[in-house]
Amino acid sequence: MVGIALGLSACASPVGDATAAAEPSATAQPDVTTSASAGPASSTPPFAPSGGPGTTLPPSIKTITVMRSGGLAGLQQTLTITADGSWTFVDKRANVPTTSGRLSPDQLRQLTTWVTDPAFAAEAKLPGPAGVCNDGITYTIAVGEFTAKYERCGNATSRPVTDKILALLADATAL
């Protein structure tokens, strides 16, 4: 379903080869919980990298929320990841059940590394694509109080850390 919607979008580009860095997928299981919404936008992440074993997010990060919207199909999807790596995926456009699962410790460790990387915050400050892209896909990634917005449309500015985050989540969750 998502693959078809992305395939129809002329401006949406694939995540790329970053999936090679992602760990094996978690199994999706039905769930009925709802997701949290993103907090206000800010320019720098309000957290420091975790020095722990990587089995939970740093204490200052309660959730990571990824919202995917737009495209020809009118996507309205939300993925919420909690501190212990549990995730919930809601697709408001498609009439499908909410799914959930859990990231592996290695996946959570890698995700934590990337969302706390100063390069991710720097990428969030890059300008979006010029002009209007009616069939582009917009990603909003909220990490605690920090929010990054990323529109994929044609040859948009390169965001390698953001692409790695999205590739890992696409491989490990229902996103």
C-alpha cells in the first residue's frame, strides 16, 4: 500500500542505500493505541547523546514521532517510538488497523545515535525544495521538543542522517 503510493509520486525519491545500516525488522502486531503529536519546532536538539547501553532513549527524549504526509495518495501516517523502543503506526488515510512492535536494542541504539547527532540538527536547518511540489512527501520528525521537517521532492538538498533515520524506521517498522 505505501509502496504503491510512493511509486505514484513523481517527486518522491527512495530513501537510498541507508537501509544497509539498519538492523533486521521487528514484527508488526496489531494494537489499538494512538500516537502522540509533535512538539513545537526548535533549531537545536534539547538533548545530549546517550552514553548508556542503548536499550532506551536518553532521559530527555520521551518519544520520537515521525509523520509522513502528502503525495498523490494523500498520505497521513504517524509512527511513534517510546523510550523503550516500542512503536505504534497509525495510517489515518488508509482504512488499516493500527500496528505496533518493538525496535531491537541495536536498532534503538542506532536510532538514538542518529537523532542525537549534531548533523541531524544541522540538516533540519537546510531550506526545503524550491517551488511547489504537489506530489512530494513531507516527513516531520519530532525528537522530544526538537522538530525537523523534510520534504522529498525531486533533487532536494541532501540530508544523509535524516535519510538513515527514515531508512532504519522503514525497515524496522510499518512506516
